[in-house]
Amino acid sequence: MKKFTKNIEDFNCAHCGAVVQGNGYTNHCPKCLWSRHVDNNPGDRAAECGGMMKPISIEKSGDKFIITHKCEKCGKTIRQHTADNDDMETIISLSVDNSFIFGK
């Protein structure tokens, strides 16, 4: 069973440079949707990899979306719900890109 550790941290996005205010559940940049491989279990900051997590697919789930990220360093994939402050134009833009999946 995975444990969740609430971690309130602000960060600068290593992909686009946006200043991100964390709320304890923030795991990706709301502007570009990229993430960083820092957790083994959500919020634990125990991953040694540190690679950039590229958003590789977006799926609709009810009134939200699910982003699948893939680490560019080790290949690990994770799925994460979008947040209310995620940029909808970026979600739409990425969903129509040929390298992303939109549906369900």
C-alpha cells in the first residue's frame, strides 16, 4: 500500500521556469504540466532519480483530466489528476498533439 506524505513546497519549474506555489498535493507545473521524479511514494521526496517527467498522455476522467508522466531519465511512468489551477489551454494543446492521447 502506498503512503501519501503531504508536502507543501514552492518550486521553480525546471522545464519552463514558472514559479509554482505548492499546496501539499502539487506534483507538476500548472503552466507546462511537466513534473520531476522526486518521489517513490507520493510526497516522500525519496527518489534518487531526479529526472524530468514529461507529460506523455492526457485522458478525460469525469470533469477532470489524468496526465501520464514518463521520466526521461529512468522511464518510470505515473498518472496524476490535473489540478484546478492547471492551464486549460496547455491541456487542450497537448491533447491534440499527435504524441498525446485524448479520450475516454
